[in-house]
Amino acid sequence: MTTTTSTAVNYWPNSGCAKAFWGQQELPAYQELLFDKIDWLDPQPGERWVDLGCGGGRLVQALWEKSGGSVGEIVGLDCAAANERAFRRLRARMQPAAGPKQIRFVTCDFSTGLASWKGGQFDGAVSGMAIQYAESYSEAKRVWTTDGYDRVLSETFRLLRPGGRFIFSVNVPNPKWSRVAFASVFGVLRAHRPFRYIKRACQMWNYGRWLKREASRGRFHYLPLSTVAEKLSAIGFTGIEHRLSYARQAFLIRCQKQALAAKKAA
């Protein structure tokens, strides 16, 4: 049985959902994924980067700090307006200090909102387990489709300059949230505010049940690695690499938009 877009529940823009996921950076599984992703980030002086589905901005902070504050600009996009408050707090404690024109937040649903952005304006793009939730519903066929997912990948390619890099993570097919939960058990012992840690872990567990349920209905997409790689190659991305992370429940993927000189040589 399908559900039309008019009746489908969407928690992503809600402030409660946004705040619950602010706490995921305390989870050991997330810290593993963040460490692996930082290892692959290579921001260069003066470059412009975009974070798709940025949440509270942890990847934005990682980009800024790894560059030593030398990047030109980092833009965080997210459909939950509440994340702007998290960005302001994040920017206030950046080391080195960052101004509002260097790190900024834009409320945007990347499932449909990237088409209006000028192409070729970013040197790099990152995303943390967000692209898989791009959604598209066909009223004619009365089914959810992968069109939203495909559109985000192609729009990201368009937004990148030649030679631009794309580093992102997506969950494996049929992710086992129990493994993430088990890996997080000992995190409460290291948490600065253990009761808040437990509360947010429970909230994320509840939202995780919603996500998995909707994925089983075709709304969200936990795709095999081979399928994701095929989509990236078809769009034009090259140099596709991957590794497992997040308690082995996520693929971390790196690829790039071929540089003009390399294309001419080919």
C-alpha cells in the first residue's frame, strides 16, 4: 500500500528531529564515520565547499579546521531551519575564528532545491548520511521513486567545478540499527551529560524506526554500493573509492568531477 505525499509524515524539517540528531556526534559509531571522512577531506586555500544535509554542522567544522581556516567559504544546506541556531553556536567556537561570510547556513530541501543554484561554483561537496533521504513521489504511478536521489547526485555534479571532489556517506542496504546502538552503549560512560545522551539516543532510535519503515516502502533508499557507483559513473564522476564505516552500517564514498585538462587528454 502506498501513501501519497499529502499524507506522508516528514519529520526532517521539524526542530525536534533536528535537535535529536545534533547529539549523534557523541555516538561512537558516528565518531568513527567522522574520523574516516575527515581523513578523506582535502580542502585547499580559497576553495568553496557545500555540505548537503548539514544538520548541526559537524562536517562544516571539520572542513574549516582541517583547512586551518584557509578555505574561502563553506555553505551548509538543510531543510530544518532550526539548524541555523546550531550553526551560529558552532561558528562562535571555531578555531581559527570564522565570519558569517565564510561559514553560512541556508535553509534548503536538497531533494528539489538545488536546481536554482548556479553551476560550477564549488570545489568540493560533502554529505553525511543525508542523500539517501532525498525523496520523490510519482502521482501518476502512485509510487515513490529514486528520482530525488538521482537528481541530488546529478545536481551535485553540476554544482562542482571541474576537478571538484565529492565525499559522502550513505547507509548500507537494510542497516542494522542495533549494531549502532550496541556500539554506542559505552559512549554513555564518556558523555559529559549522560542523561541527555540517553535521551537523544532514544529519540534517534525512534526516528531510525521511522526511516527504516519508510525505506521498506520505497520512500528512502538504502542502495547497494554497486548501484550507487553505477549512478555516479553514469553522471560523469570518476575515481570512485569506498570504505565501510559507522559500525559497518554505512558506505563512505569519494569521487570527483574530471578536470578539464584530463578530459581533453582523454
